[in-house]
Amino acid sequence: MLKEKTVKTSSNKASIIPYWGNKKGSEIHFKYNPKELSFDKSVQIAEINIPGLDSPLQQFVRGNSEKLTLELFFDTTDEGTGKKATPVTTRTDPIYKLTKIDPDTHAPPHCIFKWGSSFPGSSLMDKKQNGSSPKKKDKTGNQSREGFHCVVESVKQKFTLFNPDGVPLRATLTVVLREYKPLNLQLSEINKNSPNRTHSHIVERGENLSDLAARYYRLPGEWRPIATENEIEDPRRLESGLFLRVPPIE
């Protein structure tokens, strides 16, 4: 699990671009850049309890959405603090409204958080230890993107300065952005290829080797490598709860 990774700031201005359905909304620019960005990424793991083992087996279930947390500072005192002062809510409301439901899509907008023309650190490349030549960028890292595609999960507003009439002039917003990825994009990125990996499997009632070959190889007739790997003499009779290794095939 990755948590609370801080990215250094850039001299460019950060902004959020909302998309209401397929319609692009007005880009929200920040006068003051956030001091840091905190990323939180985790996966869901299930424990499989096997009698007689020292500890349960760990089974990957799915990945969880990445979260980006940032603090935004807003101030309108440079426009005056008297009776005609500009409320800081004129700056914070556009962020707050990103949690509201769009009447057309029946959901809040999806957004892109950007920092200038690209995401902070997007041009970074890992170098070899001797510093001679750069390696290919890791496409799974949080640096290799031009923006953070997301929905606004929560907005916490804290007003810290008021004029004599009670008009708020300064505020700090804690904004949590949750990663947004459509199904077709996720399927194209995963590109699963299970037959060339070793798997572990616990036999359930009624399963046979052809079932396992269909599940892991997508070829029901390729059950013999599993039988050979586990020294199974009768492939039609598998004991429920039996722990099997499913070897890779070409």
C-alpha cells in the first residue's frame, strides 16, 4: 500500500477541469498552489484459511481507487476588507459545487486535476545507478501522467478571517479526490495473461482438472500439466479442500 507520498510543487498554477457528462466545464484556477500532494493507493487482500498451515494464504481480490488529498488556500483581503469586501466564498464555491449532483447525469462531474501544462514530476525518468543513460519510464507510477482523473469525494472548508460584518475573507479547503477510470480504460490497461503464471488453487466441491484448465488456461483440454505438477493419478476425482499448484504453460 502506498500512502502519503508528497510531491514537490511547481512554479506553474494548479487547476481543476470539471466535465459535466460529456460537456467540459470552466477550468477552476488556483491563485495559490497547494504546498503538497498526498497520494493514497491500496489493494484489497483476502485471507484463505487452510487447516494445518501456520498462516492463511493471501489472495489478491482487487485494487482500490487511488486518492489524492490537497489543501487549498484562498484569500480576498487584497480586494479590501470593508463593507464592500469580496467574500472568499466566491473563490471556494466552485470547488464545493463539484460535489453536487448534475441534473442531467444524476451524478457529480468527473474532473482532471492539473498543475500547469503537465502533472508534477511527469518529465522525471529513473536513471541507472552509474548515471549513464535513463531507463524507460514506469507507466504505473504516479509521475507518468499529465493529470489526475478523478471525482471530488469530499471538501472540508475552514474559514479563518472575517471582516467586522462577518464576511469570510480567508479560507482553507481540504479536498479529497478519488481516482476515476472508466471500465474500457481499465480493461485496456490490465491486459491479463494468466497462462504464463503459476497459480495456487484450493479445490471446491464438484471441481475437476478440466474446470481448472478452463479457468486458468482458458483451455479445458490442457489439464495434464496440472495433474503432473500435483502427482494426481485420477483427474476425475479431486478431494474438496485439496491445495493445488497450477503451473504455467506456453
